[in-house]
Amino acid sequence: MMTPTRSGSHGQLFAELLRREISNRYVGSVFGGVWAVMQPLFQLAIYSFVFRVIFAVRFPELEQHSFTTFVACALWPWMAFQEGLQRGTHAIAGNASLIKKVAFRRELLVLAAVCAIFLVHLAGFAVVLAGLLAIGEPIHLAALPVVLLGWAVMFVFSCGLAFFTASLQVFLKDVEHVLAPVLMVMFYATPVLYPLSRVPAPYDSLMALNPAAHVLEDIRAALMRGEWAVGELAVLFALALCVAAGCKLIFNRLAPYFEDFA
């Protein structure tokens, strides 16, 4: 049914894989896509209570904004990156039966998995921004093009790394298990719950090497202060493309062996 016979059918196949990824994510779920918003909201509520109420965290970067807004601006793009990478890692091994029966471009499975996660979380992000505006938080909607550019950078990074981890997962079955704690460490090493400026030396130099740190800081600056860090995001987008290209080369080299080991 989904066997592509011409290059023009790749778009139709991708659309079908994307639809399947989104629908399968909520099979058996009573509330469907509501959980895509509720899970990060619960997480945001916990962070807000712990850091705002218990630890009474305050720093100048908040300005007239609440700590909840500060975290929300960075949490959703990070969650999209993290879940996209995790779903993309399982895309090849999890579709072993399809790979062995149908001839098609294997990278479409990875792209569909990551793209589905980003679309769902981007929709949730829009709902959260609308909610913040409704309660009177000063969000700079004029800077949304910069925010979308930041999301695009995170998407390309997630896709690129997923090409690499998905190809390894076929041969090394514990890659997805190793990835979970690595992403947990990356989460706390990325300024989601705190601004990068609050990291003391010499750790600030190390954390500055994390591209996600700069992307999330730029997204937050755009929404909270209306800043347009287009130059930095353009450089990071180019870097993400280079990373994705390198990971795709590895994926292409290993793809001929997927049918035998998946």
C-alpha cells in the first residue's frame, strides 16, 4: 500500500508515515492530543513550584516576567528536541517488519518520527503562549519569526542526531537505553531552568559550547524581550545542517544492512 515506485511518491509516503506517527501516538488515549500539552504543563508546574515557591528563585533576567514564563519559553522546544531524538532513534528498529517487506527511503521513517513530535509540541507551545498572554504576561509576538527559526534549528539538530542514533540502534540495541540518561544530563546542562549568565566560571565556558543553550536563550530573549538574534541563529542553523549532513552520511553507509540486522 505504501510501496513507492517513483520518486514523486516519496512525498505521499512521508505524509502517510507522518499521519501514522501522530495517530499511533494517541491510540487508546481517551484525551488524545491533550496529553501532548498536559505532560509538559505538569512538568512546568512542578518546576515552577519547586524553584519559585520552595527555593524562591529570583534573578534579573526575569524582569517583569514570572519564573513560569521564563521556563515555558525554553521547555517546549527542549521537549520537542528530546522526544524527537528519542522517537527518531527507535524509528528504524521499530519498523523492522516494514523495512524487510517494502523498498523505500529509510530516512523517511526517521524524518516522520521527529517531525510528528515537533508538530505536536509546536501546537502545544502555541497553546501555552496564548495562555500566558491571557493571564497578562508580556510576550513579544512580533518576534515569532525568530522563535520559529530557533525551533527550526532544534528540529534540524534533532533530525541529524536521530539519523546517527537510529542507525546505531539497529546494531546496538541498548543505544536508546543509554540515550535516556544522556538526555537527562543534557537537560540540566542546558539553560532551561536558569539563564546561561548565572553559570559560574569555569563551567560557563563549557556550557557555552552547547548549541542548544544558545538556541533556547535566543528563543527566550525573543519572546520575553523582543530581541532578534537572527545572526546567531543563522550560524547555529548552518552548524545544525553540517551536523545533520555528517550524521546522514553515516546513516546512508549503514542503511544497506538494516534489513539483515533490524
